[in-house]
Amino acid sequence: MKAIIMAGGDGTRLRPLTHAVNKHLLPVYDRPVIYYAVEKVVEAGIDRIMLVTSPEYVGSFVRLLGSGKDFISKRTGSQIQIVYGIQNTASGIAYGLHIAADYIGKESCLLYLGDNIFEDSLAPYVTSFKTGATVFLKKVPDPERFGVATLNKNGRVVAIEEKPEHPKSDLAVLGAYLYDNTVFDTVRDQPLSDRGELEISYVNSKFIEQGTLTAHTLTKRWFDIGTPDALLEAANYMKERKHHAK
């Protein structure tokens, strides 16, 4: 399995911090946001990563991460591999699948949003993944900010709505997705949404229709670094966790 880390976006809710700096390069306590994403992917046992970002920031990521020299593969014990994909327009999360299609080839992939910080390990889900799609859910107080999952009485996801004005549940779909190789057939003919983007909720809905989408509800801390408050909360939490670990 390979990974795609999405590190584009305008970071509008973090302005003026993001007028000159990509939000994934902002500090969360003692390291940039993107470090947490790469570390989580490597912890899950994946050592081949494409990082997708905009042209104006790719140089900053290359200077910071290079080809992966600071990260050691759990699988091989040697340096991981990071390559870079360019997203010229803000065309939605699913557009990252288009960009990375040739890199992923015939393998499965983990699509990871680089501004998400997970405390839960994704390793068990990566290890056991075989086919279809897997999403991760968490109860949140403000589901209207996220994709929101609706479950049936058997606990299966029957619908995912992107940033609904009136959410049907409090279960947010988090920024990590596992897909088998059929996902590239789905995105190949995907239409643009009313927002002019390739929505990841559309991709997930296709797997729901096929009955091949699995969902896991996570219980530990999770941060979506999209606002100044979230950035500060994550930094304070990471500081406390590191000090308690000493």
C-alpha cells in the first residue's frame, strides 16, 4: 500500500497566518503540522508517500521533508520514500486521487489529509485492509464543518453528506481514507460538485452504493487544524503529552 498526503488548500480560516505560509507548515508545539501526518502514515506501516500540494509551496515541503530522510520505515528499517505531486487548482480532495493515480499504480492507498492529527493508530486498519473502502468517524460538537455519516440500525454507513447545513448525525468523517484500486475508476468520470470541486463524499458514496464501504469510529483525540483555536488546542495537547512522557 502507498499513501497520498494532501497538503494544499488556502487555509482561509487561519489568515493572516496563511497569507505567506501553507497551513501544513505551521507549528504544532515542536514540529510542523505535516510532520504529524507523515509520522502517522509511517507508523501505519506505509513507506511510499506522494505529498500533493500547490506549486508555490512545493519547494518549502521539499526543503523540509526532502525524499524522506528523517523518517524510518517500520517495514524495511531504512529511509521512507516521499515524492511530490502538484495540484494547480483547489479542485477538491478527490482530485488528489487523479494526481496520484500513476504513482499508486495497481496498489491500494491511504488518502490522508495533512492537516489532520490522529492519536489513534491507523496500523490495524491498514494491515487488515483488503478491498473496498474504509472511513473513520468521530462524534463532534460541530458536524456541519465536516462530511457527516448517517448509519443504519446495523451500524453501517448509508449516506455521507458534505458539510450539511442541518446534519443528520454528529458523526464526522475524518481525514483518512483507505481505498482499493477501483477508486481510480470512480474518480475518472466524477463530475464537479456545485462548489466546483471533486468531492470525496461522492467517491465514498459510490462505495456505499456497492456495499463495500466499512466505517470505524475512533475514540482518542483528533484535531483538524483548520482554525486558530484548533491550532492552539493541538499545540497545548501535544506539549502536555510530551511532558508527561518524560
